[in-house]
Amino acid sequence: MLTDVDLPAPGLLWTRWAALAAALTGIGFPDVWFVDDRGAHHDDHGGSWARFTLIDGARAVLYGYDRDHSETTAADPPLDLLTGAPDWLPWDDLAPLAEADGLGFVAWHAEGRWSRVRYRDGVGDGLAHTVGAVLSHGNALTELAEIVGEWGQYEPRSAAEREEVRTAGEQLLAAAVRGQVDAASLERLLGRLTEPALDLPAALFAAGRGGITAGTRPPRIPPGVRPPMRRIRRLSEGEHDRLVWAAMHDAAELRRPAPPGTDELESLIGWMRGRAPAGDGRCTLLVYADGTSLSAQPGDHPPGERPGDERYAVFHELTDLVRALRDAEADPRYGRWLFLRVETTATGFRIERRYDSWPQWWADDGVSGPWRTNLEDEMSARGLPWRPAWVALLDPEVAYRPTG
């Protein structure tokens, strides 16, 4: 389902964008807001970006990604931002981004209105955070003032001079709308800078490329062609995880011989008895471990702290002991266990290892659990006969389906 979007007219959006590009290029920053023959770009060089493209036939598209606010890429259940999108979009650019969860927002303009896919309540796309500087006249003025004050390292000496900067920004934006940006427009705003100083030819070249100088036009691209098939998510990352975890709950352990006794096991048992919370040797340990992560859950008698312990001392000691045991018990055929339960008394112990399944004694909150990439590493290190059936669900393609 599509919804209308309240965005500026493409012409206003474009001229503000091109004005910022000309100003920043003129003081040596040509790769933040800029224009090329495929459209207008913004890149904050921190993972957030946007692109605005004018398309033949009085149409336009705005798309991008914000590293902190594009919740659309991880929506649960998944959200396809191109459902119902028109055939004329630049599909060669958009489809790969959407497939790789790299498209945070996309809106298109035709027949006098902006449209996009409807989101569920509370899902943010990051558009306003990424391109907020061009979404209103006031925002664009503020951005031009920041180009002078922050990028240009110039501090106005008085309220009157701050007003001069604002007026120069107003005049530059007005000239951009008329397509009449010239040397005077840029010098009024940026001629006051010394370090960096205004490179007027570079600024005028950028303005001309953006089509806001006399005799120039903004670049346009031909309409795109919808691919006959594309790959879209049918499962979110969370849904894919839960599918794997459900299969692990249902799985049975493959029959394999128990590991031989090791010094590492004796060390862990001795440590647990010494950490018995009641001082009677009774201690319970529940852990999950793989090649890069380890987590613990409290059992009936969790290891206790001792006087003088530093913060997290118990967990750090436990981590070292568990990893040492896991390495010692590793077998190139059978692999390594994933879950471990150990219960000690003053005179004995009981141990349970799970290589292939999620045990009932390990709580499942439906949110956190084994990373699929870590499970892939663990399973690929085993011999084929010792890989449980749910390994097939780790394939990333499980989360996708083709669609026309």
C-alpha cells in the first residue's frame, strides 16, 4: 500500500541541494553535497547518504539511508520499500540496495505528488535526518550559515554581520531558484572566508553542474526499467533467527562419544566448588559459547562473588575457563558443543553438553540467541555426518523470495 508524503516540490529540493553543493565545493569540500550527471548526492562520510534524481517526464526520486534512523531496513516483519513502486524508477540502482538491506527510504514524485510505501506505526526511515538541510527554506539557510561558520571556520563579529550572512544565504537561494547564481551570489556569502578561502571557479562549476547558473539545466536521466524478477525479503533478520532457533529446539542430539577427561574440566569443576554460593560445593553453570561469543544464565546455584572481587571478575574467570574447556574438548569430526550445563557438589559433578540442539534448561526470550554467522562457522568446521538438519536454515537465501 502506498501513501502520499509531505516533501517540497522537486524544483525547490533541487535548487537548495545544488546551492549547498556549490557553496561547499567552493571552499574545498566537493564530496558532501554534490551533483553529477546522474543526479544530486549527499554523503556524510559516516554511513549516511542520500541521492536525488530528476527523471525525464517531470518525475523525480529521492532515496538513501541513515545509519542511526533507517529502522525500515530492520523492520520485523520485513518491509519492502519498492512494493507498488512505478516502472520508471532507476531500478538498476534501487533493487540491489533493497536486496542488501541498504535502502532506508525511497520516495518518488509524479503527477504533482510524492509517494512512498506505507510504514507501520513507529517505524522511522531516516529521510529527515539525512536530507533535513534541504527540506525547508529555513533549514537550508541554517546549513549555509554552518558552511560559513563551521566548515569555513569563520565567526561573525557582530549581530549585524550574522544578519549579513543570513541575507547572503537568502540571496543565494533565491538566485538558485531563478537559475541565476553568479560570482556575486557566491562571493556575498563566502568571500569573507580566508581559511579555507573561496575558490570561485570551483564554486561556479559546481553551480553550473547543478543547473542553477544562467544557461544551464539540472541533469536528468531516462526512465528506468522494472526488472522481470527481483529478490526480496520474506523473513526479517529476527524472523530468520527465530526460525533457526525453533528448529534447534526441536532437534535431537546426534550420537557421539563423550569427550575424554581433561585438566581443563577439572579446573572448571574446582573453580565452581570454590565459588559455590552457600560454601557447600554446590554450584550450577549454564553457558552458551561459540567461536566469538559467550553468555551465561543463572542456574539453581550460580557462581558467587568473593570478598575483594573486582567488578565482573566472576564472568571474566568463567569465560577463560569455559573457552579453555571448549578448546580442549574440540574434535575435528564431531565439532564443538554450543551449550554446557555443569552441576557440582562437594564430592561429585554432572555435566551435559549440547552440540546440535537448544536445551530446555536454556531460557529463550525470542530476541537473543546464537548468531547465525557464528553457527555457520561452527557447523562448517564439523564433518558432514555431524551437522544437524537445521543447518540448511542458516543459508541467507532462506530469508528471500523472488518476485516479479
